[in-house]
Amino acid sequence: MFFGGRSFSIVIALGFLILTPSFAQNTAPAYVKAIYSLPLSLDPIKMNDTSSLAVGNLIYDGLLKFSPSLKIEGALAKSWVTSKDGKTLTFKLKRNIFFHNGEVVTAYDAEASLKRALLPESTVRKFYDSIKLIRAVDASTLEVELNYPFPPFLSVLAGATAKILPKSKLTDPQYFDAPIGSGAFKFVVFDKPKKEITLDAFAQYYAGKANIERMVLKETSEEEALKLARNGQIHDLASWPLTETDSIFSEGQRLSSPVASTWIIGINTLKAPFNKLNVRQSFKVNFPVADFRGKFYPDSIKANGYIPNGLTGSQVKVDLVVNALPSKDKIVIAVPIELARATEMKTLIEVSMKAQGWNVEVALMKWDSLMEGYSKKSHQAFLVAMNMDYPDADFLLKNFESDSSDNFSGLKNKKLDELIKKSRATRDRKLREVHYKEALKLLEVSAVTVNLFHPRANYWVSKCVENFKPNILSDVYIDYSQVSLSSKCAPPRVVAR
Amino acid sequence: MKSVSLFRHVNTSLNPYRWFISLLVAVLISGLFAIITLVNRLDADRKMAESLSPYLATLVESSDRPEILRVLHSISETTQSELILVQDGLVFATSGDVTELDRPFVKPKTKLRFFEMDFGKDEITTSTSVSDGVAIYIISPLLPSILGTFGIFIAVFVASILISLFSARQMRRAIKTALRPMDQLHAEIEGLVSNDDQDSSPIQIRELEEIRNTVRSTKVAFENANDQLAENKAKKLSSDAYKRLIHDLHNPVAALRQMATLANDEAQDNETKIEATSAVTRLADQILSQVKAAKRNLEEEPIALRELNIIECVHDSVRQVQSLGTKKAIVSSFDSEALNVPHDPTLLKRAIVNLLENGIEAAKSQVRVSIVKNNNQASIRVCDDGVGMDENKVSVYLQGRGQSGKANRQAFGLSSTNHIVRSHGGKLIYKRSDLGGASFEIRLGVV
């Protein structure tokens, strides 16, 4: 999918690639999935981009997992119970589950893995900061104690960062060069020159060996990916935000579903003229949201607010009024050049804003550069897609906590901070909804995001692909262990450029 | 036409109705059960959704799709139906394919609407409102629902048939039990016929008891009427005997008068007068003999005809004659063992004994007695191998006017026998026997 800030984004990589897939040497047909970027990290606690999360979800397993319809199911955990006060969760692990190296997965591995999420270097620590204690009672029992009852915590554990790694390997500095997990696919090789990662089906996977013998994740641009897909060299374009009218769908299958994602123009309050609230509000009102959505993503869902449709808080809508003249200061909006119609986007935004008196320039830049500026908070504004690791407004709201390292907006609002903290500790569903709505109203009034739309994923997969089921949280959570290749289809052609 | 027992008749008569009603009732009950099951099954889904409506409405209000999806999946796993929550015409949540989410809801085409259920080609759709603009549709696969319903239909049908068969079996037993008084009535009537009513006991069914009493009183009335008839007949026979006597005496008396006239007629010569005088004496003796025979016959007790086995009567007669110690053989020849003829056993036995005694007296070595049934008549023949009788004088002997060469008894015996036979409405016929002697045949009417 698409890019964004830390912990919820996707990289779109540039370039036309030389495609000499490693699967060419294998007799079993390989499933080729195009990705917009190679994973930036294979360490679950450092996964910020969707590509890393997607690869990690194939190699690793967590205690829990999401079904395609967001039902929380046991993965490595056989069962779990929550104490009456909601603070203690006890997990029983399944028997006879193994890592790819043959070691048995134990609660000690789970303890060590989840404790890593609380380390200072963890970029996902904010999701786990409710944890007070993690303790392996015995080899098959894990106890997690929370500082306060946090209802979405099970969703956090079903997310793509709560993965269980072998404790014995965690001290190995080279471990993440060839990671070992307990997921449906085991790592084979990360061929950086070829820009591809090869995974093989894990025969001892707890849910049964995957139908796909080998999976190759290949970095490519959207344009090249479409070309390769037409040539029958790629099975899966699930990483790209295609629209239902794309001609590629005439040559394959289109599987469409909503996803818990939101496309925004992020606004940095630390950069003038966005340090002024009325300017941000006027900018937000004047931005050609409807035109942008109608022209580039017509099948997407109109955004009322920041939270994707179908999640608590999505109904929050604040009608702002233009209360300031357009700023004469130059405003640069960073947009990833990897987007297939980036140039058209630039034109539309610039022309539209200029017509309303704004001095806006769209800077098309590589994903790496965009992400660098995002981290340094050097962009005035930027186009990002926020993907959610768990289906709760909490996930997106946390980005606006004053002390969050992921607070791209630089916003500091004590009331907002209080509401976010209060909502996290509230077990009552309705009361939590009240806190969410209040927080989101504050957020909308603060005008730190221009909410463009909530995408509807249009997954393209080859006609040879069977049992591909979208996940309404994100493409990261698509269960590839169930996907198979039709025996009637020939292996993809291998083309060397 | 072959007759059957009343039980079989009743059973056979009830069979078509029993099977038709059993099948009809089984089909109706099975159909009713099947429909109720189907309606209940689908209604249960709807009621479950209805009961969850407040919760779902709250979740919709909160736009908490993940939680709604969990709820719908949970219900779906239990009910095996697909649940779709529609908000403002768009699919907000579904237990089915997530690709339908946020798409316009397309309701399956309805082919038949029944009890708020829409039957489509492959599914049954029901719906219930959750809140304003929000409804939940429950789509159940048609085939499993129909198969389940059909299974219920078959199970109830089989159970109904088994119950019907059991009922039919019990009904047969009940019919058998109910018809026992009929068997008792039959036995009672048989007992009445055979005059064996020692084991008689009251019949519990009032109507049957009345029938038995009617039969009993009818029998008594019939016996009385029979006695009356026999008495009347005896009187008539006596009258006829007098008439015959008068008729039989007419000629001898006329001859006597003629002879007396000749004997007293001066114009006649002496020889004629002597012959006439001797004839007067002879005629007078003859008339006297005839009157004596007639007197004896008329003195016989009035007969009472009973329909009895005539063969037994002949057997008794033969045994009586044989008991007298004759050296001549009496050969019996009967067609059958039973031949019912209305007769007075005492008188008829006396007639047969007369014929047997005459036969033995006249026979050289054997007398043969036989009974032959010919159409509606029974013939008792007594033949001997003697010299036989002058056929011209047979009628004289039958009238009692003849004189035996050996004893008077014979003439009186034949006259008496003739009288008894006539009293029975029969005839006594003389023929030459194939044995060479006389052959007397008593011919009586058979019932």
C-alpha cells in the first residue's frame, strides 16, 4: 500500500527493475508479489512501513491474529482469559508449534519478544506502553499485566508488530539478516541487488503448510508492476492503491474491500505559516478534497474526518469556516513521486489552491526523502496514507499526543492528551466512544490534517490465484497461507531485462 | 360367492379408509411440522437479530464495524446463515464476503414470499429493522433449509405412519374383541338348533341378546306350528282314510246288494241263487275284513312328522327284524349315511318292519333293503327272492281286502304299511324284484 509516517506507512519505491526472479531455478511455481519497497526492517519492533509489516507477517506469528473480518483469533495462543479487572491477560500457547529452525515455541520466547517492544529503541513502544509486566508462568503460559485496563490491547497483540521470535536468537546481532520466525513462510534470501526477498513455505506451520511453495516479494514501481502483471510475471499487486477502473483488472481478478486506512495531507504546525491555527483551518477548507478524490480515487469512501469509515469516531465531522485570508507564504506539499499520477496530482493541487489565492507548490520526491523529512518534521505538509495496525481510533489518535515521537504535526494540546489517555483506560465502550469523539473534534478543529478520503482497496491478483481473501484492516494481514496457485496456470515467465 | 368372516369383512371394508386417512394425516402432520420447523428456524434467526438490535444499533451509532462483524460472524457460525447489516442502502457489515462492505446492498431476487420470508433461487431472506435506516438481512441457504425441512417432513411422516400402523393393529384387535359377542350369538343359535343349550349364557350386547331371544322364541313358535301342522295333517289323513274306506266299500257293498237281490229274485234259477247266496257271504266277509283293516289303520296314533335321518330308521327296522332270529339274509345298501326326510320314526319303522317280515316270509334265502335318493325323493326298497305276488291282486291287498294264503297278517300288514306311507304323503309301489320275488318301494319326499 502506500506510505506515511512512522508505524503506519508504506514506501513506494522508484525505478524499473531488472527482473530475474530467483524462483526461476525452482521446479515449484513461485508466487510473485510485487511490493512498492523492500522492507526497511525485519525487526518487528522497528517496523514502520507497510512493506516491512507485510513481510514480517509472513515470517513471524503472534499470539493472536486478525481474521479477514477482524475477528481476533488465536495464532500461537490456544486460548486466553482476561481478569475481572481487565488488567491481567493470561495466554495458553498451543502445543507442538515450532520456529523455522525446529525449536519449540514457548512462553519464554513470547515473554522475551514482547518485552522487546518496550525497549527504548522500539518504534512501536507507544502501542505497548500500557504493559506493566510480562511473565512466562511456564513453557506454555504467558501472563501480561497492564497498568490499566486497555480494551484494544488484544487487537494490539493481533497486530503485525506483536510477533514472537526465538529467545535464543535475540542476542545474535545478525539475526535479522536471516530471521527465524514461526510464520507460514520461512526466510530464504534477501537479495538486495535483485531487490527481492524469497520465502519458502514452512512445512511445520501450526495451521498446515501453505499452499504456495515459494513466495517472492519483488520491489518495483507501480508502473512497472502493472507492466509485469500484464505480462504474467507477477501474481499479486495488493500493495498498490489501484482504482476499480484500472485497465489491469481486465486481465486478472479484482478483489475489493474497504481497508482501515486514511489518506491525508499532514500539516506541520511547527512550520510557518501553519503555526497559525486560522491559516491551517483555511487551508484545510480550501484544499480541493472532492476534486482530488473524484479524479484520482473515485471509488474511495468520502472522509468525514480522520478516522476511517466503520470505526468508532468515523462519524465525527466538524464544519470549519474560512476565517483567514490565504497565506502569501509559500507552502510546499511533499508528494511521493512513486504514485502513478503524481504529476497530475501536483497540477490539480497547485492550480486549485492558486485559484483560491494560496501560494502552494507540490514537491514530488522519492519516498526515502519524504520519509526523511517526515521523521525530521521538516516538511510543511505532505501526502501520506495512514494504515492501522489495529482497528481502533486509539491507533491514529496516538500520533497526536504531545510527547509522541510520531507526532508529525508538532501539535501540543493538553486536553487532547488527557482525552487520549482517558479513553485508553476506559473499559466502557460507550464512554470510550465519547472520549474519542471529543478528542477527534479537537483534532479537526486543530486542522492538522486535510482528510482526503478513506481508500477502498482494489486488489489485483492473477487469474491463476485462488483463495485470496482481502483483510479489511490492511493488505498486511492477508492470510497467504491459504492462497494457492491454480494448477491449470503455467508458472510465470521469467524475463531478464 | 366366497363367504368371509365378519371380522375380515369389516377389516377389508375399513382398509381403504384406514390407509387413505393414515397417509392423509401423516402428510398433513408432516407438512405442518415441516412448515413450522422452517418458519421457526428462520424466525429464530430473525428473533435473535431482533434481540440483538439494541446492541447492534448502539454499535452502528458508534460506527464500530469490527465489533459488529464479530457479532455477525458469531451469529452466522451458529445459524449457518449469512447476516448483512445495511445502513442507508450500503452494506455496513456482513458475515460473508468483506468485499461487499460499503457497497450498495443488492437483495436477492424474490421468487416467493411466505410468512415474511423471501424465497429466492438459492436462498431464503428475512430481515428486521435495527434502527432508522439500518436493517439486518438474514440470508439462509435454500438447499440446507429445504433439506432440513424435508428431513423433518420424512421423519414425522415415518413416525406418523408407524403410529398409524400401530393404531391399525390395535384397531384390528379391538374389532376382533368387539365381534366376540357375534361368535357367542352364533354358538348360541347353533346350540338352539341342536337343542344343546346347556352352556348358554347371556350375551353382553343388548341387540345380540335380543336376536338370540328372538331366535329362541321363533324356534319354539316354529315347533308349535310344526306340531299344529302335523296334527292338522293327521286329521286330514284320517278324513282321507275314511273317504278311501267309503270309496273302497262302495263296490263290495254294491256287489253284496246285487248278490242279495239275485238270491232273493224269484226269477233267477236256483244255481244262480246259490252262487249269489255264497257270494253274499264271501262279500260280507270281505267287507268285514276291509272294515277291520280300516278300523285298525284308523286307530293308529296320529303321526307327527319330524325331519330326521331316514337311514337310521331303516337301520333300526333291520335290527328289529334280525333280532327275531331269521335265518334268511337281510342285505342293506344305502347311498349315504344321512338322508333327512320328514317322517314319524315309530310309524315308518312299523311299515318297514311289515315289509321286511313279509319279505322274509316270502323269500327263499335273502331280503335286500336299500335306500336311494333320486331328485327330491327318497326310496326305501325291500326286495325278496320269493315267488312274488300277483300284480292284479296287489291293489286288493293294499286296500286290506286280500287274503293271505298263509295268514291274515300279510293282508293287514300291506294295508297298514300302505296306510302309513300314505299318511307320510308318500306312495307304496309294488314291482317284480330283480331277485325274482316281490319288490316294495316306499317313496317319500325329501326336504
